[in-house]
Amino acid sequence: MNFRIAILVLLFAFAKPLFASPCAAYPAGTWKLDKASALQFEREWLQVLTEKNVAALDCMLASQLKDISMKGVVRPKAQVLRELPLRSNQYQQSLTGLEADLFDNTAVVRGVNIVSDQQGHEVLRIRFTDVLRFADGRWLAVASQETSEQQQQH
């Protein structure tokens, strides 16, 4: 009898990964290969960053991700994940001007991240371009680049 139980435990242990979600912390939702879904991914990405949810961010970023910061620093996925808990909570962020273009299973999303202080005063505008790949029923970020928009003085 113990032999049968051992066999069942082993079968369950090996079968479970076959039926499990690719990444349990990936944001819930119905993900589709369309522009609206790619834009929703962007909003979820910002929410995950705001919550400092390293597990969800790990699920959303492709292993080969390269993130180019406003300062021109190329950061691989491991560095992005490592730095997330160090991010300041003193600022609020919102996205504007979001637009997406689809190319086969790839989306290029552009927009502006508006960073405001606790009083709601805008302190920074970050123009970004993100490249997403749709695979296995979900979006993954494969590249991102940020550029600071300079405030024009009159």
C-alpha cells in the first residue's frame, strides 16, 4: 500500500507543473493579442511597481529583458528586480498618452509616465517605449526605454 501512495505522490508532483499557470503571481485577467490588452498590461505593470510586488514583476518581465533608464543605464531583469524594493514611495505615478502598435505577436507601447509629489504637483514626465511579446496567453516585457521630458521654460 505504501508503494502505491509513493507512486501517486510522485505522479502528482510531476504532473502538477504541467497544469499549473506559467507564473502564479502574474496579474489576473483575460489577456489577448490586441492593443487594448497590451495597454492593460502597461497599467498592471505600473501597479506592480507601485506595490513593489517583486513576484508579479518577475512574472511580467521576460528573462532577456533589457531596461534602459533615463540616465542611459542598461539594466537586465535581475537588476530591475533587485532594485524594486529600493524605489521611493514618496511619489505618485500615472500614465498618459498610451498608444500601442502590433506586429505579429509583438506590441510596441509608448506613453508618458507622470510623476507627482504627495501634493499632486508634477515633478517629472518620463516618456517611455516598451516592447512586449505575447506568448502562452500572456504579455511579457522584453525591452523598455525611458527618456525624461524636459520642462520647457518660457
